[in-house]
Amino acid sequence: FLRKIRNRASDKNASWKKQNRKIYGEFELNTYDKIKYLFDKQVERYGERCPITLRDFTTVINNETGRQGVKRTFTNISPDRLLDHLNYTRQNTLFTIGGWNISKGDWSLEEVKFLFKEEHFQRYMEILLERFPDRKYDWQNRGLI
């Protein structure tokens, strides 16, 4: 399953390049070993569950198709870029459930705060502050913390 994650992240990165989308940082999920290491470190800290929603991770490969194409299992492991303008780097990648990642999309932090449960937003901000402590002042000024 982690190999599929590497392939999807790599495809997404290539797609951004074709679109001339400006994404900062070096793509760091380019090998299975790097993804496995990041995932294992996260599991050591949070367990085998999404640190935002606290839902257990699944790795279901669903080949059924529906109206919108292949059906997805919303609790499957998904690499989430914490800050949308940054690439899949060690600092910026958090494994969440696919449902959170897809729902969060590329919403701004203000939109995420408005749209999602307060408890989810608080856990998200705690992780952001831990990974990007230099942004704390900006986020305070924006009323996010």
C-alpha cells in the first residue's frame, strides 16, 4: 500500500510540474524506504490512526467502480501536505485518512477552521505549530491560534 502512495504522490508531483504550478520544496517521497520511515515514525507517536480525526487507518484496495470512477475507502492512509504550497517533504507530509485529506483539499487555514470540527482543527494546528514554529506569529495575527 505504501508503494501505491509513493506512485500517486510522484504522479501528483509530475502533474503540478506540467501545470507550471509553483510548489516549494524538494519532493521527498520518491522511495518506498523514505515513505516507510516517515510512516513508521508517525505510528510511533500517534499509533496506527489519523492524528487529526483519530480514525484507525485502513489499507483497503477497492476495485469497485461507481458513478465517479473507482470507489475510495475514506479511512485509507493518505499522505497529506500540511501546507498546500509546499511539496511532499518530511516536514510537510502527515499521513491522514483519505477522507480528511480529500475534504481539506486546498482550503486555506481560515476555511479549514470554519468548515471542520473544532477538535480536528485544533489537532491540525498543533501539528502545524510543531512542524512550522516560525509561522506561529503569522497564525496568531490571523486569529487561528
